[in-house]
Amino acid sequence: MSKGVTVWFTGLPCSGKTTVADRVAETLKKKGYKVERLDGDTVRKGLTSDLGFSKKDRDENIKRVTFVAKLLTRNDVIVLATFVSPYKERRRLSREEIGSFIEVYTRCSLEECMKRDVKGMYKKALAGEIKDFTGVDDPYEEPENPELILDTDKESVEESARKVIDKMMSLRYL
Amino acid sequence: MSKGVTVWFTGLPCSGKTTVADRVAETLKKKGYKVERLDGDTVRKGLTSDLGFSKKDRDENIKRVTFVAKLLTRNDVIVLATFVSPYKERRRLSREEIGSFIEVYTRCSLEECMKRDVKGMYKKALAGEIKDFTGVDDPYEEPENPELILDTDKESVEESARKVIDKMMSLRYL
């Protein structure tokens, strides 16, 4: 039986949010915890199919996800949310609304993210085929006081995941 | 510790969905169950502020609520959802997606609902000030095989709430 908490991964596209969160989810599920992963793909169909990438739409996206995370968190579920969530003020509002909130910043240089470019999105953004792409023509506002920073261009997925779990333990959510 | 389930109350505006569900929620919370109430008011701010009352918007509303109910239900929460949800096909989709689903039809004559008119909405709809109002100028499609029918114009709130809890017990959710 766990206490509910939302672990909120924020960072540039391709900075490693999903990879690390998936690893954490796997570990916690094996230990019997209730875990939900929330990311763009899982919420798009049911929750945000009408939204694009403008600032307004991004904020609305995060607003809806925050509502879901809040309800799960207060019912003792561990929520691992991975969203670029580039705007500081919107992240602050999510923290305020959810309450039990761990902000994890996957810090990775833009160069490295562009090199990874898992889905070819940076390429499209640089070619002007996608607009408002974070890191290219939309800003990413770095967290000032996240609970945890993961330097994903230096550490392994295993190390990053371990750090997240250690942080959850030290904050007594596990 | 309960098994998760969504109890989905459907029926005309003012047919008693909220009153009965609130009573059920109160009883179950006292017994220590994890309960979430979802209704138009609770989801509007966080989830559906962009939606109106057209068929398209109503369906989108229910789609988003269904996503939330699904996540809560599979994490062992008892969800009491109260929405007019007038369209049969959309309710069927919710049932399919959520899985553990009890459909409760608060059956009440239109005349009685209009007489109650808790928020003065029927009056406004009849005066043409609100469009697409269920029962006035938008249809309500009655459930064909709901798990439970509550005749809220004949039975007391206490009786109706008791029936819901009995049904949950007989289906082994409590």
C-alpha cells in the first residue's frame, strides 16, 4: 500500500522522460505498487484529441492531465507523468493542485536531444514542418527548484531510475 | 479494500442522479471505501471548460469523463458518475471502456422533473434561452438493460440509495 504521489517529469523532447519513467514504473509494478503512466500518447485519445501545440493548447493539455493526476494521487496511486511541460507557471499550478508532487527535471543539452531525435520531430521542426516545437521555436523554461535533476546525457537509464526511486523513498512515498 | 467499479447514473435533468449518488457516496465513505464523485460541476473546471451542450460536445464530455473513470476504476476506486448522458451509444462505449460498470437509470417522468427544476434550467430551456436541453429540445434515449432502475418519483432517496448499495453488493463490488 503506497501513499499517492505524482512524479512529474519535465524536460526537452528526447531528454529521456519516457525512458526513465517507464523503467521506474516497471520496478514499482514488480514490487506491487499501483502505478499509472500518463504521457501524450496515453491521454491523447481519451482526453486531449482536440489540442495542438500552441501555448494555449499546451496549457489546456496540462490542465486536464493535472486533474486526472490529482484524482489518482489522492486515491493512493503513484502517477508517473511525462510531459515536456515547458512553462514554469503551469508546472507550479500543477504542483499546487496535486499537492503530493515530485518534480523531476531531465536535463539534457539541446544538441544531444537533437541528436537522439527519436521520432524525427526535431528534424521536422527545423525544416519548418512543425510549429511551436519546444527547443526550436518555442521556449523551455528550466525548473528552478525541482526535487530532482537527472543529467540524462551523462548517467545511464538505470542510474536515473534509481535516483527517482531513492528520492521517492527519502520523501516517504515508498 | 474495494474492487473498483463505476456506477453510472443516467437520467433526465432533475431526475435525482446527484441526490442519490451523494447519499451513496456518504454511506460508502463512512464505511472507509475510496469513493470519487464525478459530475458536471466537478469536471467542468479541470476537464471540460471548453464544452457546451451540442451532441458533439456532450459526447466529448462523456469521453473525457470515461477516461478518468476508467483509470480510477482500475485502481480500485468506486466512481459514482452522474451525467444526463442521453445517448445510448455513448453510454455503451463508456461501459465497454471502463469494464466494471453498473448503469443506474433514474427514471422519473418529464413532468415531475420539470416541476422540480432545481436550477431553473427547464424554465430557461422552455423559454428558448438554453438550446439542446435534454427533455425539451434534445432527446433522452432510455437505457434498455440497465443494471438498476430507480423510480425516483415514487421512492425515497434513502430507498434508492439502498438499492444501489444492494446492487453493488450482489455484483460483489462491496
